[in-house]
Amino acid sequence: MSKRPKKNKDEVKCGEFVVKPEEVKSPSGVYRYWTAYCRRKLIDKINQKKRFPFDAEGKKKAESFAWEQNEIYSRRKQLEESPIPEIDRQRFHLLTDKVDEFRVKEFEAGFTGKGGERWDTWDLDKAVETAHYIVKNLQKMNKAHGEMRYTVTDVIKIFFKQGNADLYEKRGKEFGAAIDEFLRFKRSPVGGKSRKPLSKKSVKEWEEKLGYLKEWIGSSTIKEKSKLKEERKVILDNIDKQLDRRKGFKPKPWSPCTKKKCADKIKQFGDWIAKDEQGWCKSNPFDDLPSQYAYKKDFKIFTFKNEEVKEIFRTALSDSKLHESIPYLALSFFAGLRPQAEIASPDDLRRRFLWKQFVANRWPDTKGYTIEIPAMIDDGQGMRKATKISTSRIAELSENGYAWLVWWRDNVLKDTFPTGNTPIVFSPKGVAKVHKIPNEWGSDGARHTFFSNAVNHWRTLGVAYWNERAGHDEKTFRKYYSNPIDPTDAQEYFNITPQSLLENQI
């Protein structure tokens, strides 16, 4: 026979509920709460476990909440044993709603009832009006039955015992429960835009940011914006004081960009809870949070200089351990593919360029080679995203980019190009070794370099041609690829080949 777990000396029994201390681990540390807990099926699932701050006031609120839920449990159990006839149900709820408007029970009141419930100071006129309303309607219910089915005792039960029960039933969903439901949606196969799956990196970001939100206001109930003043203040205060604790770095305050990203995520969550499908509030209570962290960014597009590009490829040629990274470098610098979304994501092993995407048909004007970038691709394990955007496009690998692939094929593979679902080889350490500014890979530095040189080298093709190759509209393309490149430098860029570097021709 198994032993019952030892009771914690700090536990408090509140009817069917237990109030006890609880420790919760989170990315930012270990936190303690007072938890009101009961698994009875007659208690709403979202109210079966609720956390409160770990202090004397939090314990007091936890006990009050437990007693209130215990009242709901008792009422529901009583209704199960002797249910209200259907003919009286609607009018009965009118009575309890009337008492709800009077707000009989309050957490911070002075008088304590037999069951531990607390009562506020009454407004006598309002109490008489409410009692009169209840008696009048009970008389109508009795008249409908032709007998004295409901007595003054029932009036007292409604007014005292059941007074505010329906109000607590209608309190709505807690943010913690809504956050859990939202994250389950984001992890699902339809959690992204156009009901497509999100990448592991995106899911991880959602879990991190909303994990903070749950920690900050998870036990609060979803309400309209005007009634969430305290919760909004808690959110802003916590965003302001958060520290970046990444491994290998000294903790420092969040940057303006990180603060705004967190506020943006919370705003998007607010959009979701206000949708008709959820209906937990009429409008987004966090719609203005990102504006609190608006800042002007010094917008500067990074592009590699020709000498830097040459040095990167010379380094790759000089070390046999780095030869496997040459296809990655070629697709980055001479096709302008998005490094993490279209070539290889460091966080998602499935997110790899597949060799079946390399079609190798020639473009007539540039003599480049075609590469297919579908919105979704079957990698043999199922469909997944193959690009950042939701539309497919045909990209282009320049002639000198193709020369690098040929060198890799002849000197490393010593065979034909891979085909089908064979993924590109990606080594984060190898990529980091070839250049001293590894962050620029994630910031699309190579992509910016390719298109800035291409639009200046093939001037007659115009911007529209390269918009399509990049997968951008004209406004975005001009914003990110407008760095002036001398046509002579652009011509030199597209002459960077294995042969030119090995023979020191350029």
C-alpha cells in the first residue's frame, strides 16, 4: 500500500480547497507562490489551481479565493442533488444577477461568515431594494406553481450563500490559461501566417516572451483595457527592468529593440484574445504597448567589400575542413538567398536547402542559373516552410557562384551534384571561421551585397528584375539594396571565382 504524501505544515484547508506554498522555475529564476488548489470536477478547470504572491497578503487572497470557490462547489453540488426546475432556471439566474450587481461579497471586507467568506459594509437602501426584487420574483415563481415552493429561507440562501457565486463563474479566463492555449496554437501545424506551421525559432521566441507575461500577470483575469491598469503597469515595469542574461555575456538591460519586440509579442497575443473566436474581451488591452517603446533606429545596410569577400573565399579554399562550407557561401554571396530562412537555420535541422531546388536552367540576360524557392517544400519528412515569405519565387545563382559549386563538386565530392532531398551541408563553426563578423550572416549581409552589386552590374535590367529574384516589392528592395556600388567594383565582384583567387588574378 502506497504511503500518502506528507502534508506541508504551511497548508491551509479551505473546505474542498487547499492553500499551499509552491515553487515554480522560469527562465529568470525560481519563484514562490501561494496556490489555491482543488481538482473537484464541479470547479471550473481554470479555477482548480490559482497562484497568488508569496506574502501575507497573497496568502489572505488565496484563502479568500478558495472559500469563494468552495461556495460555488457547494452550490453546484446542491443543484446536482436537487436541481432547479427548468421553468424556474431563467428567473433564478435573474435573481442571482441582481445580487451580483449589489456585490454582496468582497475580498477586503470586515465581517467573516461561517464558511470563511468575507462581507462588505452594506448600503441599506440598496440591500432593501435587492431583497424586495428577490421576494417579488420568488412570489411570481410560487404563483406559477400554484404552491409555496420557494420560502423566505430561499431568499436568505440566495442573498447570503449564493449571492456572488455567478459573478465568480463569469469572471472569465485567467491570462495564464489563455497564454497556455495560445502557445498550443502557435506550436500546432496551423500556428503561423496563412495557417502554416511556425519555425522552431519562432515558437521558441513566442514561448520566451509569453513566458515572461505569464510570470508577470498569469493569475490575473482577462478584462477590458480600462480595468487592467495595474496589470499594464506591472508589464511595463518588468519590461523596463529585464536583463539580457545570455551565456557568455555580462547581464545588461534589454536594448530598445528587445523591449519593443517583447511589447509587440504581447500586443499580438492581445489581438488573439480579443478575436471573436475567443471573445474574452472586446478590444485588445495591449494595443498601445509597442508605442511605449518606439525608438529611432540608425538605419544602415551592411554590405561586404570586395576584398572582404575575396578573403572569405580564400580562407575557405585554404583549409580542407572548410571546403564543405563552400556551397553555403556561394548561395549566400552569389544567389542572395536568405541565410537562415532559405539556406540553413542553426536552430532547425530540417530547415536546409535541398539540392532538388537547384534546377540550373540558364537566365538569358545574365547567364545565371535558376534556383527554386517554394513557399512550402516536401523534404521527405513532410511539408515545411522553405522561405520567410508566403509566396514562391525563382532565384538566380550568378555564373561565378556556379563556378564555386563546380569547384566543390570536382574537388570535394569528386562526383555529380547531389539531387533530390539531399540537404546542403551547414557548419556554424565553419561559417564563423571564414569571417570575423559572423553576426552579419544572420543580418543578411551577404544577401545585401549580392543584390546591391547585381542591380549596379546589370543596370539595363532595372530594379523590377531583381525585385522578383529577391522576393521583395520595389519599396523594400530600394530600402535594403540601394547602397551605391561602382560598376567597376560590381564587375570585379562577379569575377570572384576559384580560378581567379588561386591564380591571384584579382
